[in-house]
Amino acid sequence: GTFSRVFEVLHTAGKVPYACKIMQPLQTYIQYTSDGKKEGDLLARLTAEDATGANGCLQLKEYFTVPDAKGETWYCLIMEKLECSLFDFVQANQGAGFEVPVIQTMARQMLTTAHFLHARGLTHTDIKHKNIQIRSADYFRVTNPEHFPKQVRTLWPGRARGAAPEYRQLRDTTVKIIDYGNATHTDEPHAHPIHTKQFRAPEVLLEYGEWNESSDL
């Protein structure tokens, strides 16, 4: 993101990979690192309340602050490692979308997580394809167009560009919503606007009253 970077890190004891989200220094961008602390506090609570992972919440392992050589403080969130966003996978797949059963499976997971958040008075405020991460980007390589899913075969964008036919079929369709830095409780001040412009709900675009959790959908 604009005010953070995410790195893959390795736990020295178990050699388990994690994602480390590092926020900008407190002294320089206090409003954004406040969001970082808020995200850490929120993820810690959600992780505890979804300990089994049944609701698909992003799992936080720990979070802490570290000083750099200039004495500035950085905020670090250690989270489960996910592979890539829906946006990145579709781009790598020459713009081809997913099969309908895969879309249904992903949608069910996202709705489960959204319901879990909304039941706790939380609105994510920034659900979009770049904030939906695939657990594993491993895929089956399909090169015969006759074996492409029907809707992909008829709409495959690579055909117009003369690209070699190849469709990447996900092995694991597990997805999770990420980036809770702007999540808002019902009793908190509601910022305007929310969401990336292309994904804003009509009531947010039209500024029709105060938005609520339904704007996530």
C-alpha cells in the first residue's frame, strides 16, 4: 500500500513463512500508523474470536514496534502468509476469469467473513479484488482450448491478442479478505469517502445519508 510494505519473513525456529506488514514511522505519518495500531488491535481480537478459522478471518500471529537507525518507530504486523491477490492471479492468467463453481466457492467464503465482521459492528470499507488474497497460487496448466471451462473458452481475452492458449486452473480456492486498516465500528466516526472509487456502493457515491456495513456488499 501507499503507507506500508509487506515482506515475506521466516520464523527462525520452525522455518515457517509469514507475512510482515511494516507501517510508516509514527513521527512522520501519525494518522496512518494510528491505523496500523488499530489494525493490529482489531486483528488480534478477530483472531482470538475466530481461533478455528471457521469464519475465514486473516490470522495475526503478533504485532510490535521497532525503532530504525534514525530513532523513528515502525509498526510491524506478523500475519499468516497468503500467495497473491485475485487481481494478480487474473492478470497472470492473461485476463481470464474463474469458473462459475470457483466464483461460488470464493463468494461463499467472503460472505462468511463479511457476516462475521458485520455481526461485530464492523464495516471493512475497502473490499476489492486487490484486498482478496488466494492462499495458494498453485494451478493446473490447461493448454487445450477445448478443455477450457465453457465461459472462459468463449470469452478468453488472449484470443484477440494472438497469445498461446493457456488457462491456469487453481488447485486451492481458499481466499481471505485482507487490509483491515480502515475498518470502522458502528459507533465510530464514519469517514467520507470510503472504498476505492471503482468499488464504491451507490449510497457512498451519492452521499445518500450515512453508510453502514451493507456498503461492503
